[in-house]
Amino acid sequence: MSLIIPANTLSSGGYAVDNSCRFNSGSSDTLNRNPSGASNRKTYTISFWVKRAKIGSRQSIFNNTDGGGQDGVYFDFQADDTFLFNDYGTGAYLTPRFETTQVFRDTSAWYHIVYAVDTTQGTESNRVKIYVNGNQVTNFDVANYPSLNQDTLWNRTDMIYIGTYTAGGNYLGAYLSEVINIDGLQLDPTSFGEFDDSGIWKPIDVSGLTFGTNGFYLDFEDSAALGDDVSGNGNDFTV
């Protein structure tokens, strides 16, 4: 695992993100954190930038499951390079569950992905919103929305893994940057990025956001502490 400066810089006018963290699937690189307590399981937003280095195999970005890996959250690139967002129970798929029609195969490009949840919304389609590079995704191979006021499996006390499946395997081959969990708010992508004059989606300064109890912000600026949470919460990850 390494800090990459500045070959994978994300920039937007006067604001630049100079750092990313490289996950080498062959080296089994991961970050993990064990939350001390549960928080808002109904409303949250996850945002990250990813630049793929390996395609054609299942790879986990986020995984948050119990010790046996039997129930939890999966954010995975699948073997066909589509993206899976899923709550999974013992031997069964739960809601929410989304599989994109879009494939993510461009290893030269940064993708900004936002997963925004609020199960208190009365309209089913508003309970989960997924965005790629500032645009809401509306085409899915699978789109199963959570029920009203459902407690999802995110923001529990179970270990959070970045870059692998809980039990090991499905290691990520990619660069990650600006990895954020917003605990308690469903935000749209304009909280994290903007279109420039050429119509290109670029990052903005997110330091002023409200991150919430289990919220975190990994900016990967400190090569000696890649899991350092700079949200002010101290929700650091272990390399």
C-alpha cells in the first residue's frame, strides 16, 4: 500500500487533491476499523473516488460484516466490471441491493461514486440514490429498495474493511481518494464535487461537512498513517 503523489492528482481550478492510496491486490492491501458503537443505520452517505488498476475480477471496496462474514454490506466491483451495492444476510440477499448496468473498465479514469441512503423517505426511489461522476444512476440490472424506516447494515459495530472481503480475498486493485462516510445525512454529489467549465466532474473541498458520530474522512495525506481520519472524529483505520 502506498501514497501516490502527484501522478493521480484530482484537481478543480483552485482546489486540488494531491493524494491517493494505492491498493495492490497482489499484496493483499487493506484498511480496517472497528466502530466502538452503532450509529445512524437509516440515513448516511458514502463518497469516494476510485481509479481502477485491475479489471475482470470481483474486488471489494467496502465490506462491513459480522465475524463470520454472514451478514453485512458489500460494495464490490463484480467479475463483469459492474458495481454491486448490497446488504447481505445469512445465505440470502437483503435490501438494499443494487447492481449497475454500467461497467467500470476505464483504468485511465477516476470515477466518483456516491451512495446516499435515507430509509425515512416516503417515496421508495428516494431511499437510495447512487451517483457516478455527478450524475444519478437510473439504469440497474437489479434495484431492490429498502422498506420504510428500515435499519440497514451500515454504521453497526462490526468491523469495516476497505479493500477486501471480511474473511480475506476479493482484494482491490485500484487507487482510492477522498474516502468519506457521512453519518446521519443523505447528501447529493454537489457536497463532494462540481462540474468545471468543460463539463468535467472534479472534487471540491469537503472539510466543512458535518460527518456525524461514525463519520470519517480519509484524505491519505500522511504516508506514515494512511488510515488517519481527518474529519475531527478520530475514527482512524488500521493498515
